[in-house]
Amino acid sequence: MKFTHGYWQLRPGVDMLRPRDIDEIVVDGDDLVVYAPTGPIASRGDTLNRALVTVRLSAPLPDVIGVRISHHLGGIERGPRFAVATSDPEVVLSVPEPLGDAPATLRAGRLTARVATDGPWNVDFVAPDGRVLTSSISQSVGLLTTPDGSFVREQLTMGVAETIYGLGERFGAFAKNGQTVDIWNEDGGTASEQAYKNVPFYLSDAGYGLFVAHPEHVSFEIGTEVASRSQFSVAGEELQYYVIYGSTPKEILERYTALTGRPARVPAWSYGLWLSTSFTTSYSEGTVTSFVDGMAERGLPLSVFHFDCFWMRQFHWSNFLWDPDMFPDPAGMLRRLKEKGLRICVWINPYIAQRSHLFDEARERGFLVKRADGSVWQWDMWQAGMALVDVTNPAAVDWFQGKLRALLGDGVDCFKTDFGERIPTDVVWHDGSDPQKMHNYYSHLYNKAVFDLLEAERGAGEAVLFARSATAGGQQFPVHWGGDCESTFVAMAESLRGGLSLGMSGFAFWSHDIGGFEGTPDPAVFKRWIAFGLLSSHSRLHGSNSYRVPWAFDDEAVDVTRLFTQLKMRLMPYIGAAGEAASATGVPVMRAMALEFPADRGVAGLGTQYMLGDALLVAPVFSAGRETEFYLPEGVWTHLLTGERVTGRGWRREEHGFDSLPLYVRPGTVLPVGGDAAKPDYAWADGVTLRLFELPDGYDATLLVPGGTGRGATFRVTRRGGDVRVATTDATGPWSVAVGATAPAAGSAAGAGEVVVAL
């Protein structure tokens, strides 16, 4: 939202007050409270008929400073609010006496806020080396009166070449500079400025992150209202934000997810290939069986089968009952599928159609969202007469979870939690929540309800969703997928930008519809998307009105699917370790190049390639032709499929058929490659091969291979001269060591022991 007309003027009907003096700075416990009049105070008379801006600085965690800008404090505070963690960090406060002799400061960990006590309004956020990360300057803070009501805004300075990332899953340009971003969840597909997952957090490559702690609509102007500043504003009388310091972008994400919640661990089986019925296609048990058997006959590893919307009867969504015409024996069908080694996912949403047998029950028990007059809110978009489960009502949540619990008892393993974006604001919530705040926050409570049920029934580490909508904190309930994209190369690229943007917003696990959702991809699109999809954290074949079984395209599509599915299964010791790290730190499995190589200006704003974990560079090919171009950072990189060694740093052109893509191993990597190409859930450390890539002399590191379904193992790898020594004291199965991508094992052992190989 813009308030000015160019540099000097406000827009018609807009008035603004801003801090112009400092009356007093007070230490309140561990907080620093600044009272700033909106005009200079030269005499007692200047204090009359004058607004006062109150700015409270606080520190919930080390390296995190909160800023609360307030005008009138007498309003009624209605939830919901983002849950923000606190750890009672050591805070150092300093207020000069008299004011004006020096700045007032608040230091939390390595981050300092420095408040000017004389002259124009100024707050600097300072790194431990004395570098100013960003500042609130004389024209930054504004209390605004507009034809649309009152707003509070803040502007933080941006440096030359500073690049901003994040703000949720956004499908436009990866760098957010020059963009207006509205934090307001919409069901708008992947081809516009709208987004399913809006997160009021951005990450700057200048060394800080910025979190605006408001679940309602937040408007960001990233170098658009003022080219040298990022602006954010909310309606009302107060604005709360947090500045987060980190010495690296990954450290900033670690602090941000410590503040808003870490991603949960996901089960090993969820990393495998998911296959769907697709959306509006015709399907029955016979269709499903033919798909599953067809995958097995062609040697295509399959882990999860997903039933989309029409597992329930049309016009009855959601009633959580199998359509008896299409699935006359659901319990038997699920048993037969699980005997084939599959997990089962079914589609759900939080809407109750009027024709559903649950509608009257939910209405009578007060479980549906109501209008101000007490009537149930309904409309005909999506499902005729549909209503919305009131997730602020604990009894309604218990009721909703009970319906899903019955499905778990029948053999369902997880849920695709679709929708949750079109949440009305002309309603009354059970707990009195603010409808404006509930619009975005509904997705959080909806996904939390389902995830909590799965954890309660299946245990921690065994719960997984396939969720579309989210806001800040939603990273705690993985997995999220990119939503409804077209079946084109352009949509494939915009999906990747969305996923990388979401990763820069604290979300660790992400997927997308392989081949695209809308329309039918031509074979080239499908085959290129297969490589991208199976080198993502989670991989699903899904479409709208056409199937996504590989043989529907051509025989080569089958071969490409087999190749990359088996590759992903063998990479599970590595991908699984990246997933464990993601849950511990908040650093995503799929990482933007700028996250992994912050000192390389060549990757700034680069959203067409990524790192899978910290060691594998993936550059999807977005064309039917063989030629592609990508950026390779400094060092000697090794192509994982061919073993070719290439020296970065710079842009590189290569040719790749559908059975290949730029997939390079970072120099200095010990890559654990598993011994099972048929499934993701196996004992990852048993039969693992440790592949060595360009280890420098003096290398000394410890590698933890997670257990998967077995026991993990720890390996110490050292290089001295031309020899590399690999030792373990806790391995229980066979393991081996190889040099490079394609060479056979140079040495092996069983259980505890060591192997020495010559380079």
C-alpha cells in the first residue's frame, strides 16, 4: 500500500504524523521504551494537542530485537496472534543522562538497536562488527489517516545491491526488490502476484531478516514507495516487527524458525514417489489398481497412492465417506493396496457442503462459522451451499478430527489438506477472533488440527500433510506443495521460484505437481518436470483433467521416471540427512543458491536452479531442446551422472537429453549413496557407499548417515596427502568408499572399522 505521491507529497486524503523529537526513554524491565512526540518540543505549550508515538524495543531471543510502534493503546486486542518463542535472553540496556549526549541502546546477543537521542528520528540495527544492517530514519515511521482508515507504517533502509527474498511462496521474480507484496492468502494459482502461502517475513542478503508479527493483511513495498527503503504497513494503531541477525542467511533462517517454530520431522516413506488419481478424471478401484500394477510392471518405484476429491460423492464434499458407486469395498481396497507396500493419502478440505450428511450435524452443534445475525455463512463457490468448519471452536476441531480418525482406522496414512485460502471476513468466529486476522491464520489452525491428529495417532516423525495454504509458523506442519500450475515450461519455472521463495521464508519441505496441474503436458514438459520433481524434497505425479502415469506420454517417459526415481531412492541417506537438518535448524532441503553461496554475487536473485541439501546443484532444463545454461560457483564440480569434472565460477552451457540435467556435486563433499533403489524407507546406513569429491588435503570432518528404518552410523573422514581414511565405530552393516561419481568402490568394510583409499 502506497501513501505518497512521489517524494514530496502525500496522496489525496492522506495525513501522516511521524516522530520528530524524543521526550523520554525509559527502561521497563528488559525493554526500552521511547516516547517520541510528533513535533519538536521547545516549550511546555508544544506538548499540548500533540500526538505521541510510543516505540517499545524488546528481545524475545538472542540476536532478535522486537519493535512495537504504537499510537492509541486503548483498542480491544482480538486474536489470533502469531506464537513467538521467548527464551529470556541476556539483554544489555543503556540510556544516556542527559538525553542527547549519546544514543540509547538495547543489545540482545550479537544484535544491537541504537536509538538516536538528539536530532532526527533514527534507530540503527547494528551487527557485532559495528556494521549498520538497516535503519529506521527520520521519514520512516508514520501514523497515517487515510480514506480507508488508520494505518501504521515503517520503512527500513536498503543498501546498494541489497537483495530481498521470501515473503512466502511467490511465483514472480525471485528477488522481491521492486515488488508490491500483499500478505493475503488467495486461491489464485501460480501465474499471478497472488499466493496460497503468504508469510510476512523476508530475508535480506545484507545480514538480517524482518518478521512483521501480524496475521492480518500486511502490505510490503520493497523499494517501490521509496527506492532505497523497504516499507511495511498494517491497518490500525500498532505495528509489531522483529529484526533478526545472522552471520549467514542460513543462520537467519535458524533464528527465525526458533522464533516461529521449526519444521517437524517427516517419515522416510514420504520422500518416495506419490501417484494421484488426478482431480476431475474418472477413477474407480479398477483405475487405481491398473495404475499401481502398471507402475510395478514397468519397474517404477511407488511409495504413496493419493485419492483426490472424487473419492467422495460429488456435491457431498466433505462427508469423509467413500463414494459407494466407485469404491464399493474401501476397506478391502485399502488393505489390498497396503499389501503392495503402499501408503495411502486422501484429499480433504475444511468445507462442509450443504448436501453432506455432516452439514445438519455441524450446524446444530454450532461447529460452522456464522454471520453476524447468527446464520451459518454459506456460498456456492466450490461446493453448493458449502459452510466452513469453525477451527476456533475446540469442540468443532475435536469433531473434525474424529471424522479423520475414522479414516486412519480404515488404513489411510496421511491427508492432502487442500484449500483454506478463501476465508470470509464478514463472519463471527466462535472465540471472538478478528475476521481480518483469521483470513490468513485459518490455514494455520486447519493444518495444525490435522497434523496434531496424525502425530497423536501415528507418533512424532510419522505425521505428514500435503498442504496448500499457510502463513508464518505453518512450516511446523509439513509438507507443502505449490498449488495449481499450468502444464508448461513457464509454469515449471514459476513453480520453482515459488518453492525457493517459500524456502527463504522458513519452510523446509516442498513439492509440486509433476507435469503441471492445468491441462495436459506434452511429453517433453513431462519428462523435464520428472527430473525436477524427483530432485525435490517431495515428489508427486498429479494433474487436473488428465492422468499423470508416465506411460500416458511415451516409452521414454517411463524410462526417465524409472531413472530419476531410482536415483532419488539411492540418494536417501543424503536427502534424509538434509531433512533431519531442516527439522533441527529450519534450513530447507531445497535451497536457493543465495542461501548456500551468500558471498557469490553471481547468484543474487537467481531462481532457476537450486541446491538439494548443501552439496548437490540442480539446474532443471526448461525447454524441449538439449541446450541449457546455468551458473556454477567456484571450485571443481563433478557431474553426478557422468563423472565429468568442471571448474566454476561462471555461467555454463551444456546439452542434456531427457535422461539428464545439470546435476553437480560440490567440491569437498562426502556423498552417502544408499544401497536400495526400490524404496525410500530402508536402512540407509546398511550398504551405504561414501563417494568422495575433491576433498582438500587436511580435510577432517564427521558425517552422520541417518538410520532411515535402521540404525544410523557416524563416519570420520580425513585426508592426509594422497590418502583418505574413513573410520566408524558404530556402523552395524556393510559400507564402502569410492572416489568420484562413477568409480567402483575402492574399499569396503562391515560394521565398525576403517578403510583407507588412495586418490
